[in-house]
Amino acid sequence: MENVTLCVPRPSSQQDPHKPVLARSQLPAKLEGNHVLIKVDKFGFSANNVTYQALGEAPHFRYFDFHPAPRVDEASPETHGVIPVWGFGTVVKSTHPRIQPGERVYGYFAPTKYLLVPVSPADVNKYNFHIPRPHLPADRRPYNQVVRCASDAQYDPSPIAEDLTMLYRPLFWTAFWCENWLDAFSYRDADSFLISSASAKTAFCLAYLIGKRKKTTGKSITIVGLTSKGNVGFTRGLKLYDSVVNYDALESPGELKPSTRKWLYIDVAGNDKLNERVSRHFSESGSLVAGIQLGLTNLSPSAPAASSTKFTTNTSLSAPAPSKGPFEMEQFFMPEWLAVQRTRLRVDEITAMQATAWSELMRDGRDWVRIEYVRGGIAVEQAYREVAQKGTDPTTGMVWSLWDGTEFDRKAASKL
Ligand SMILES: NC(=O)c1ccc[n+]([C@@H]2O[C@H](COP(=O)([O-])OP(=O)(O)OC[C@H]3O[C@@H](n4cnc5c(N)ncnc54)[C@H](OP(=O)(O)O)[C@@H]3O)[C@@H](O)[C@H]2O)c1
């Protein structure tokens, strides 16, 4: 059986990272023991996946170490990486006695038609099974988990619910646990939030969650979004921020004038120059209590600094003292905080918190973005090139599939 996988050049290969490859490989006729073959039906794609690509070889993240590229003429594990994607699939073959063909699953898959993965033999339960990845740190376990939809309380089989799940589940839980982390430090006593790349799903989900806490606690909190000029209209239209300011207007008098307010800056853009401006802007009044690095939407696949990026979340449960001079960004990396919360909260508590938050998101966020489908290898390859060159459009939630489109054409691919 033939497989097709979207692969991208590794930064270390010195090849142009904007030029992906559709790698055609053969799947084994017979599966080894404790393996499953998943037909990857569809997956979401956003700036988050571009970050996975840009940090594919970064030592702290190693996003290319989840799914090795196939060894074929056009790609190899040494020269190419496979960008992880969150998607839905169907088990088509299984050699694990407790997993049967036909089962619907959700997980951290690859942009491919078929995904062949081993299963940890003893790590299979009613809710999920795990892909063994002993070469990766233990806190990456959530990425190794394949969710069994039939037992997933958050699963809704309608196509729109599946699409929203692929788009929001990874980003919403980042925003959710980041807000939970900030709340564990009493928001550092801040009463005002400034969020960069405010049009990104991760950013506006965070604004949504801070807004919900504002309503339930009655606290007086101001949430300001910082975004590109072209995305101001979309971001305002979400009605999740109290105000939205474009990057050029950061220093203009207005919403962001230094004042007696205490600001917490959440950086989703990952742009050093912008962060320096934010630091300078608030430095005289000393009104910035902390800067948190949450995302890196400004990373492009060819970003030279990407490989040196480091993330370590403060999990000590005591807030660092506010810095007096130019502030140093603190990091938030969701798996690290989640690993801490798993030791502090019972599983059923976490499940209940998440179930409530998810059903509210599905009620409130259905119309935040328009869903756009891209089907077939050639179309997906083209869509990837556009995203790599121009960035992602916040108004659109992209759902891609290697299936059902133009048939893979080896001649066209060889022109890349
Ligand atoms: N720390 C963690 O544990 C964690 C977990 C999940 C996600 N994240 C990160 O959160 C970030 C947001 O991801 P998302 O999927 O929510 O984003 P998204 O919805 O695809 O965001 C789209 C927005 O990102 C900005 N953007 C996109 N491409 C760009 C480019 N090439 N150059 C400059 N800006 C660009 C623009 O925002 P503006 O115009 O508003 O700047 C654009 O409107 C990613 O970097 C992701 O890795 C972090």
C-alpha cells in the first residue's frame, strides 16, 4: 500500500525550508506486533504548526523527533522533518489485541495519508493508548497519547465539532493552563493584560479565559490586544478584548499610556524588537509586573534564531520578584505546568475542569473563525508553501487532508 507524507527540509540540511516535499513510500504488507495503522483523515494547521517546524531541531523541543520522515528518494530522516499536526483518523489495521480496526481516534499525528505507529503494550485503556517515545522527555507524554473517541467525553462526531476540536484543542488548552498558571500566582497582582499577536487563536482564547474569570470574580481587569494593522478589525470583532491596538500605535497616547495600572504582558508573537519596545514603554512608570513568553507566531520556517530558543516554565509556585530594569521574559510551556498540576489535582478534578471549559468554548467560540478545507497532496503542499511564506490568516481555521484531492503527481512534485 502506498503512503504520501508532507515533509519539510530540516534547518541543518541547508535546503530551502519553504520547499516541502510530498514523499511517496510503501507501507509494509504485514504489521509487526503491537502496531496500529491509522488513516489520517484530516488535521488542523495554524501558526502553532509553523512553530513546530521552526523548532523541529531545537534541543528543548525536538518536534521533528515525533514522526521520522520516510527514507525514500525525495526525503530522509537526516534531511527532512515531519511537522506534527493534531488530527482525526481511523484505525485501519491493528496488531494490538485491545485495538480494533474501524475505531475513531484523535492525536498528535503527521501530515500523511497513513500513520504507522507502535503501541506501548501495557499502556492501553478505555480512553487512550500511547505511542512509546523513550527518546523524548517524560513530560511530552500528552503528545504520545492517542485519544479513543468512543470514550472521550469531549468528543462530538459531527464534522464541524471535529474541525473545531482539531483547531482549538491544542491551542485552547495552552491558553487554559497558562491562565491557570497565572491564576496560581494571583495574576501577579496585575489589573491589566497586554497580549501580543492578539489575533492568534492561542492569544484570543487566553483573552476569553481571563474575561471569564473577570466575570466570575467581579475583579476590575482590562485586557488589551496588540496586533498588526491588518488584523485590528478581525481582533476587535471577536469582542474578547477591552481594546485592540496595532503594533505601530504602542507608544501613542491612549489605552497603553503608562499609568498607575499594573500590567502583565503576554507575548504570543515572540518578536524581540517588539518586546524591547514594550519594556521601554513601561519602564519609566515601572508599571509592568512581568512579561510572559507564550508563543512565537513571528517565527518563520527559516528563522535563524529558532534553534537556540529555550523554554522553561517557572513551576516553583512562587512568583519571581518583579524586575526593576528592562524586564526579562519568563517562559510558559504547557506540558511542564500540566505535569505539576497532575501532582496537585486529582484526575477527576482535571477532567471536570476541562469538560466544563470545553463545552463553554464550543458554545461561545463556534463562529470566531471561518473553516477552510484543503484536500489532496498537491493542494496541501501548495497551502503549506503559502503559510510558510506569508504567515497564517487569523480569520481562517485551516483543515487539511492528504485525501480526496488532486491525485499525487510525481512529475509536479519533482519540479519543487
Ligand atoms: N507555549 C506553549 O506551550 C504553546 C502551545 C501551543 C501554541 N503555542 C504558540 O502560540 C502561537 C500561536 O499559535 P496559533 O496557532 O494560535 O496562531 P494562529 O491562530 O495561526 O495565529 C495567526 C496570527 O499569528 C500572527 N502571524 C502568523 N504568521 C505570521 C508571520 N509569518 N509573521 C508574523 N506574524 C504572524 C498574526 O498575528 P498578529 O497580526 O496578531 O501578530 C496572525 O494573525 C504559536 O507560536 C504557537 O506555537 C505555544
